[in-house]
Amino acid sequence: MAKYLILIYGDEQAWATATAERQQRTHEGHAAFSAKAGTAVLGGAQLEPSSTATTLRGSSVASPTVTDGPFLETKEGLGGYYLLEAADLDEAISLAALLPEVAEDFSGVEVRPVVQRD
């Protein structure tokens, strides 16, 4: 079995201004996803807004520089993730397609294989 990181991106402003009902539907969608995915879900979490991020930028000649904010300034921020175990990419995509964000017009889901080391 391979591992896949499911990265959930979205427009943070749209999420921040979403109605309580819309946010509740999204949370319920994640509960339904977790129930359907079962033991394939190895972990996951919702992240605080990107404005709370701290970034370390490396240097080969000095200590890392620490700055407030995300690594990249983008309209869509990383809002959460799941770590899944699946037989192959097709299964990982099928599971990711169950997430409520794939039906939203202000978000998207990225599926990335995790490097397997023996």
C-alpha cells in the first residue's frame, strides 16, 4: 500500500465569510468522508489561516530567517490535509473525490504521493 497526502486548498476569505450553515455542511462532509474512507485515513487536520504561519527561509551561510506569514502569498491557502493509505493513485483520487471541497467553487484538492523509503 502506498501513502498519499491530500492537500485541501481554498480561498480563505470565502471560508471566513461563509455562513455558519455552509461551514457546518463542510464539517459534516468531512465527517462523511472520514466514515467512508475508514482505515485508509492515517491522519489529518484543519489548519489555522495562513496569516498565522511562520516561515523559515534557509541560507547556506547564515541561520534561517524567520518571517511571519506563509511561504507563498496566494489567493488560495492550504486549509487542511489528510494522510491516506491506498492501493494506488486511482484509489487515492477516488477517496479524495469524496471531500466536500471538490464541489465548492472556491477550493481544490491536490493528491500527492509520499516518497516511500525502505
